[in-house]
Amino acid sequence: MLTGIEVEGSIIAEELTYGATNYASLPVVLTKGKGTEVWDIRGNRFLDFMSAYSAANLGHCHPRIVQVVSEQAARLGVVSRAFHHDRLGAFLKRACDATGMDKALPMNSGAEAVETAIKAARKWAYEVKGVKPGRAEIVCCNRNFHGRTMGMISMSSSTQNRSGFGPYLRGFLHVPFGDVDALENAITNNTAAFVVEPIQGEAGVVLPPPEYLHKCEEICRRNNVLLIVDEIQTGLGRAGHMLACNAQGVKPDAVCLGKALGGGVVPVSLFLARQEVMDVFQPGDHGSTFGGYPIAAAVGIEALQIVEDESLCERSMRVGKSLKSRLEEIRADSIVEVRGQGLMIGLEVKGGRNPAKRLALALMSNGILCKDVNQTTLRLAPPLNVHVDHVEEFLNVFAEEVAKLESS
């Protein structure tokens, strides 16, 4: 009979043999989860302080989400948009009410939501703003991350994301994140939209200067440019608000949502916008077989309701503020900076080669799962309903590992 370690090794080997090596996963095989806790194939328990890049904002296997999936799957699973179904309208209304947008277009992944935003912005530029055909430009930020489709890597400034996949789509201009003067200077009569993350997650949980988004909104309004905010990682409570841009009272022209919208069980995303922007789409212009299918719509409704019922935006801000403060107290020479908002926190780590990954592996060996971003940033993003006891457990382990890092 194989030991637990041998079974784990066999599972990982099988995945590497038959799967593409497009991920550098930590060496753990998870098989069960509940709330903030997950268990590996050997029965070891961990605290999930990553939440699937915010897709598991509600924790694992939230009982209300599991019930909705079970009931909807037993009644009607997928029908495509060739027909109407009884859950989609309610889902779109619930999402529009939550975000202050007029209309929503359902897709599956976050990257698809941003692809939809780019198509909408370009068509709006031609049909509404009057840009000449083929000349519409999108302004985006250096070090952005909006996904890995061809459109999204064409927007990217990352060599890792782009290398080997050209030629790229044209029509994208880059400006430094947080630099409002650079944004204003980049805008021309051909500019359709400015696409921005309120907090850059994949860049290492990078926050812009105060009032940045508010100033961007003013610039876009003055120049008749759409402000499109990518809230796929930051939205639905992760940064302490339903939308992170709400913190500055910003009302964008369009918003992209995903990840947490699926309640941790199914991929669901939305492109939401003002009516003038959304109305450029006509039948056949855009779509997805699974976009807004009955299970996705039912889960989306319930996920949004749970955020409200459990006061997860307020809880994220409160618990995140406390966690960040405690991390500041623990901080030593090896932890250069603690930054973040709500329960989206980045720790800048120094010391040797790839220090963030080494710290992530050390934490994993002591029952804490999180992930490094680039080589020097450790990202923390526990479920928004993480229990205070689990926060304390994490802090105790973290303090011990930082002490070891210091001594070494």
C-alpha cells in the first residue's frame, strides 16, 4: 500500500505528465475544504490565506452556495442564450443594483469580462464618440494584469506574459500606475477608454496615491473618455467595499467583475456599464454559450446576497485593518513593507534569492497556504469571513517563521 507521501507524489507526477506546465504550483494536493480550512490528500489541515486569488472570498463550500448549486443543477443547468431562462434577469438586476451600473453582460472568466470591456469601448468610440474606424486607442497601466488571453497580453507590459506570443493587438498605450499627469498626456481624440485596477494585485498589491481614481475620473470626463475599472480581484468586499473605487466616491463608466461572483464553485464574470456604453452591442456582436447560464446566475445572486447578509465589506475592512496592524508589529528587517486595503495585503520580503517563495514554502510546511507574487512579495488574502481564531493562528505561525528568517 502506498504511503500518503507516495500518493501525493503520484498525483502531482500524473498532473505534470499529462498537463501543460503553465503553473508553478506549491507542492500540496488539496482534497477538501470548509470555510478558511482545507485538507490535503494526506489529511493535513491548512489555513487558506490565498482564497484562489479572491475567487473563494466566501470561503470553501459555503453552505448557502452549495445548496443553490445543488437545487439549480437538479432543475436546469445550461440552455445557452438561444433562449431566455428564469434566473438571468434577476442576477443582472442584483449586480446592477449592487454596483450602480445600468446594464450587465455575463461571461465566465475575468479575462473575458475585460475582453468584453475592450470591445465595448472600441465600438462606443466609433459609434458614439466619432473616432475614425480602426483608430480607437485604449490607455492602460504599466504592470497591469487583466488576464492572459491575446487581448489581455496585448495590454500587458510584462515580458513574462507576452514573450513568444506576438504579434499583439494594436491600439494600447501604457502609462505609469498612479501618475495622473501621464494619463492626461496620453489622451488624444482617438482615446476610447482608460482601463485601470484600483489596486494592482499581480504587481504585488500596489496601491495608488490617495485620490488617484478620483482625479482619473475627472480627466476622463473632461476628455470624453470611458473610465473602466477592473474590480475582478478587488471587488465584492476584498478591498473593504463592494467596489474598491467606491472608497473614493468614483462612479466609473464600466466595471469588470469576476472571481468572487462565482461563490467559490463556478466561474462567473460580468461586464457592467452605463446604458450608452452597453447599447452598442447588437445581437451577434458578442456572447458566450455559458455566459449567464442558469447555475451561474443562481450562484451569482446568492454570492451577492451573502456579501450583504454577512456584512463582508465592513468585515473585510475591520479585520484587514487589524491584521495589517498586527503584521506591522511583527515586521522585522526581512519584511520591508506591509501594504494593502481590506483583506488584500502584500508583504515585501527581502533576503537571498526569491525570498517571498521561500517564506510561502515555510508557511506551507506549518499549515498556512499563501502565494508569492513576483520574487519579493507575499500576498495574503484569506476569505472575507475568516474567523478571528484563524487570524490569530496565522499570526502566531507567521511570527515564528519571520523570526527564523531573521536568524538565518
